[in-house]
Amino acid sequence: MSRIGNKPISVASGITVTVSNDNVITVKGPKGELKQTIDRDIKVEVKDNTIVFTRPTDQIRHRALHGLYRALLANMVKGVAEGYKRQLELIGVGFKASSQGNLLDLALGYSHNIIFEIPKELKVTTGQEKGENPKITLEGTDKQLIGQVAAKIRGLRKPEPYKGKGVRYVGEVVRKKAGKAAGK
């Protein structure tokens, strides 16, 4: 029994959810519009400001899809209502970030700057407070897209385990290793 799949999703006022005949769910809200195609076996009912998912059988595949689509739609409803935000920080001497529109210019200790193009659905801002590390902020309605773009930016220079330099999420803890001097 899927506990996640059986939970109904409450829809706030100002958000409209429509299900088309070809199983495409469209969620519109004050922050934007998102679409998701779902499997034809999973049934969706929208009534009285709640969304309920049902599955036809208890097969492993149906159980997995039941919880998956419920979680995806809950993220969509929250995204068009409030939006999502992800912050990254650059830790290292000379590491810098600047943005012009949807282009992110990163100086990450390589011999060249990295120009990273942010999808048009997301908004990127960069900043640096005095005495703190440079920060990159991604904002948008699609949780999957924000997570994917943040992971790609982090992958350009992952935090290394000896000094902790690199790109990391704000609040991420990097376990540090002892260097070779600790072995003597």
C-alpha cells in the first residue's frame, strides 16, 4: 500500500488543474504553468480542490508509478503557487560568479572562465556579501529543472575532500579527509 500515492493533494485557490484525454495534467497558478504526462494506467480525479490518484492493480510497476506521479504533481502545485529556490556557494580563492540575463559566468580556478547558459524558465542571480563566499541563486516553478541545473553547476567543480574547495549547495556539509601529513 503506497502511503504517498494515497494522500490527496490539496489545491489552493487561484490554482487550476486540468486533465486532458491523453493524460496530460496542466497546472496553472500565479507563478506560471507546468505540464506533466502521466501513465495511462494511473487515474486522476480532480474534485473539491483536491487531487486523488488511483491505481488499477498492486503490481510493482503500478505501485511505483502511483507514488511517483502523486509526488510530481504535488511539486507542480507547490511550484506554481510559491516557486522553488536553490542556492549554491563558491568556496575557493578567486572563485567568482556573475550573471548577465540567463548567462552565468563562472571563474572556478581553471585557466578559462566557464560560460553556463541557464534555461529561460529559470531566473538566476549572483551576489557576494563582504566577508562571505559568492552565492548563486536559482529560482523557478519547476523543481526538477532547478535541481538538474544546480547539479550541473555543482558538477563543474565539485567540493574536494581535503580543503573543501569547489561549488556546493548552501548548507551542504563536506566531510574532510586527513592529508598525508596526518599519517606520520
